[in-house]
Amino acid sequence: MIALPPHLQVHDDRFLDLVHPMSRLDRITSGLTWAEGPVWFGDHACLLFSDIPSQRILRWSPEGGVSIFRTPSGFNNGNTRDRQGRLVSCRHGTRDVVRTEHDGALTVLARDHEGARLNSPNDVVVSSDGAIWFTDPTYGIISNFEGYRAPAELAARHVFRIAPESGAVAPVVSDFAQPNGLAFSADETRLYIAESGSSHDASVPSVIRQFDVAGATLRDAGIFATLDCGLPDGLRVDLDGNVWSSAGDGVHCFAPDGTLLGKILVPEIVANVCFGGENGRSLFITATTSVYRIFVDAEGAEPWTRSRAI
């Protein structure tokens, strides 16, 4: 049997079907302040990601390396794509969710709820019906490091849904201490949401919660998994239902039943992950000052991670 490299930790033999023992953990760029929000653009063969405090969205490609995509970015954090291939982003500084049109113009999709400004939209996903779901913790308003210090105007830290037809912004979950990363299963019957409130309150459990999806509403299905190191931030789901979550010591991979299969150990605190690459089987990892890449035998549930075109 091939000896495991130091960056792989197996907790269940099924993990060996997902990450080959010869898979290298490559640092593809460094020198960042706080790397976040990775999203793969297969039709352009590039990765976009945020460097939040530096107010930059950066672009990486195998041929061209790293370049500036947008600056200033408004303390941009999470990114995703809609079914038309457009970039959808969360901005802490402007406290909004914004879409980049094909011509480069920006359209603000959400900035307030019932007359009160949003806290600081953090992460975002788009379902196949065009609805946009995003988390709204207070990380961008509790200091000037990744936003602008300001009092919260909302009574809770909601998870919101933007209706595809009307654009109406409505809360779907309101009992998180700090809702963070979120990801749908491939069939969109389940939504996973990270609870990262332990960042400022040790009494908050470091858990990923799961919700059954019924149209525009969510039903709490309990705790999916508890992290044993650090807290969950960004996460993704693969086609087989495995959940890949950021953690304090790297990336934790959980089976659909919540069993910890294994870890990809990373020498920096991981903020987020996404699938992509030429064959859709690279896992990109944003980790504090760096971005890493590793080959995995899994494909992301998001459709653009499996093809060069939407």
C-alpha cells in the first residue's frame, strides 16, 4: 500500500476513494491577507477568489497565474455563479449582494430588509430556479478589518432568500449565532449551513446544520456534523453527497450521513473551498494568506464545476 503523505489523514477507508495517496497539495499563490470566496469559471479556465481586507477580487489561471479582477471590491467575500454564468458576490463594505453582468456592470440584488440595512452578506448560493440564498452574519461590521465598523440594524443574523421573479428578500432561518458558508446537495433537497459563531463566543458549537428544502422554505433537519478543530466557514458538496468543509486544520470531508471520512491538512487556517479545474476534479482551498489546489476523485454538485461551459 502507498504510504500516506503528511497532508492526508484517513478516518474512514472510503476517503481513499476520494483523495488518492499520491495527490499533492500545491500552493498556487500566496501573499494574501485573508483569502476567501473561491469560484471556478470553467468557460474561462480560471479561478476567482477574494482577498477581503485588501479589497481585491483576484483571478488565477494555470497559464497566466494571478492577476487583478476587481479593485476596490467593497470588501468582497463569498462568490458563486448563477445559471446564466454571471458572478454573484457578497460585499461586506457596501453590505449588499451584487451580480456582475456579462458586460461588467454591477447590479445590486439585496441591500436591506424591511427598511434596515443588512449586516454584512458573507456567502451565497444560487438554486436552479434562480433563487439566491445568502448568509448575513456581522463579521463585516464588528471591526474595520474586513468592512466598516457599524451597529447592526437587524435584530438577528439571518439566512436570506432572494425570490427569482420579484427580487423580494426574505429570511428563511433566523436562529444562527453567525451563519456562514452554505451549499446545496446535488438534487437541491438539502441545504447545509455552517455555524461559525464560536469565532467570538466559545459557547457556540462548531457545527454544520442541515435543512430540508421545500420550495422557498427550509425545515430544520438537525446537526449534520461537528468539527473537532476550529470552526466551519465555507463548504461544498460533491455529486455523491459528501460535504467538504473548511476547518482550523484544513479541509474535513464528511459522508452524507455525517461520518468524518478524512482530512486534507493545510498549514494555514482554511476559509473556503470549491471544485473546479480543467476536469472538474481539483479542490481549490483558500487558506488565510494562500490558495492551494489538490486533485480529488470527486466532482462538485454545482454544474459549472463539471464543464467548461454553463
